Amino acid sequence: MLPTTRTGSDAQGVHAGDDLLAPLQHWVSATPTGDRTEVGARRSGHIGAAQVEGIRAATATFRDLDNRHGGALSRKAVLGQLDDAVAMLNSCSYTTATGQALFSAVADLGSVAGWMTFDAGRHAAAQRLFVTALHAASEGGDKALGAHILQCMARQMSHLERYEDALDLIALARFGARRRMSPATVSMLAALEARFHAILGNVDESERAADHAQEAFTRVTPGAEPAHMTFFDTAELSATIGVAHQIAAKHSTAAHRARRAEKSVSLISHALDNRPEHRVRSKAFDHLGLARTYLVAEELDGALLETERALDLFGVIESRRVADRLVELHDEAKPFAGGRSGGRLRELIAAATVV
């Protein structure tokens, strides 16, 4: 069996079940602690809007680097930037309004640091960063950002095969931010719910959630979403629901399997056609999604071709998440190892992922 980050010692340090979810329940009702002006008066240095915007600009830069090159390349740099931002919180003075904006900006930077750390396969450290970012979002009174951080955590738990936890995190995000969610956030949470239900074999629930995601997306106003939601575009929606159909196909009888596989190919192909150029890692995931769908449909030549395309992109990014997905594809292709395309697919993945 090829190695993955799921079986490493670091993954064993991740909190799950009640150990994870019980402490997070506080987020639902948490509010900013209030006026910090008196405390700030005893501190050195003063923070204003310019410093907050500087943190937001740095966050945007790291998001772009993560999308283009994977999380491992710039992980240490974003952690250093986060340390500097936290030091500003602790050592400088600021008004209550600026303080809330600052906490929100630091929370968003922390979410990117957590995401890059997750992508680098450092699961326990990523989870700690996500939890810290969630607390900062609460101090900033930013429930919408908190929901975004929880969906990041849900994706991580799904990656670690803790699917019930992933669904619970989505439910927590939806309830906690219920009055603050933009249409894109509503759509994103429903799309992830569709994927997680499909994994658990809840095909009807998956289809209902997918329909909800698509309906909510029709209400998105371009340019009106917060910075942390700009990634959730028509390509991301199509890819997420396309993967849900791919997974549902595995649980289906022959006739339904063919229909769902065809729908999956259509949606993920649409995602690829509409991905921005800088979303290199997302394109790698899309090609992997197509390869796995073709495998479900037993179209081995198509699976091999899409695997080759995914590997071409894997060669220019550093992402343990992509490596783990490649290993999943390698294992799923085992029944076809005796054939030309199936055997070649497994050989290529083994050569690319063994360190």
C-alpha cells in the first residue's frame, strides 16, 4: 500500500468526535469581549485601518501562492506573517472598531495558514490553527468567516475519513452563521453536504443537498462576496457536486450508475473549463475527479488520460492532499491492474508518489 498522510503519526493527534465538536459549540453564541480601549492605552504602538488592510493584502498574496503552488511551499512564510499579526494584537492599542476588524483580518490569515498546513499534510497543526482562527473570528464578530473556517475543518475531517464529523461541522457552520451567510456560503455548505452524504451512501440526501446548492448559487451577486469566499465560483460548485455524483454512482445500480457518472463527467468538465488559470491545484483535483469517474464507469483509457493530466500538474505543485488523492485512485484501480490502461495508471501513480 502506498503511504498517505492519513496513516502518519501526525494524523493520530487530530481531535475528532466529541473531543473536537464539544468545545466548538461555544462558537455559536460567542460574541466579541467588548471595549479594549482601556487595555490598549497601556500598550505601545497604535494600529489603524492601514495595518488591517496590510494584513488583508498579505492574506490575499498567500491565498494566491497556495492556489498556484500548493501549501507546502509558503507554509513557513505564512506562519511567520501570522505570528507578526498576533503580536500586533497583543502589543498595540486600537479602538474597538479597529480591534474587531483586526481580529477578523487575523482570523482570515489564520484560516489560510491552517489550509496551507493541511495541504502540506500536517493535520494536527492545521487543526490547531483552524481552532485559533475560529476564536479570532468570534472576537471580530465575523460569523460568516467563522462558517468558512468550519467548512475548512469539515474538508479536513472528510480527508481523514471522519465523515460524520464533517457533516456535524457543516451543520455547526450553518447554524452559527444562519443570519450572516451570503448566498455563496449557503451554496458551498450545501455542496459539501452533498459530497459527504454521498460518501456515506445517503444518495437521496446527497441529491437534495446538491439541488439546494445549485439553487442558492443563482442568488450570488458577482463582486459582493467577502474575500474568503471568492474561491467558490461556478467551477468550484460544479466540481464539488460533480464529485458527489461520482461517489453516488458507486452506490448505484448499473442504470443509475451510468447516469450519475455521465452527470459527474459533465459537471467536472465544466469546472475545468471555467477554472481561473491560477487555480493549479484545483485543476489537478478536477483531472483526478474525472479519472475516478471514468474508473467507476470502467472507461480505463479515459481514466489513464486524466491521471496523466493530473500528474503533469502534480509535478509543479507541492500538495500532500493531491498525493493522497492519487493514492486513492491507485487503490481504486487495483481491480483493473491486469489490463494495459489500469496497470499503467497504477505504475504512474506509484512512481510519482513514493518518496
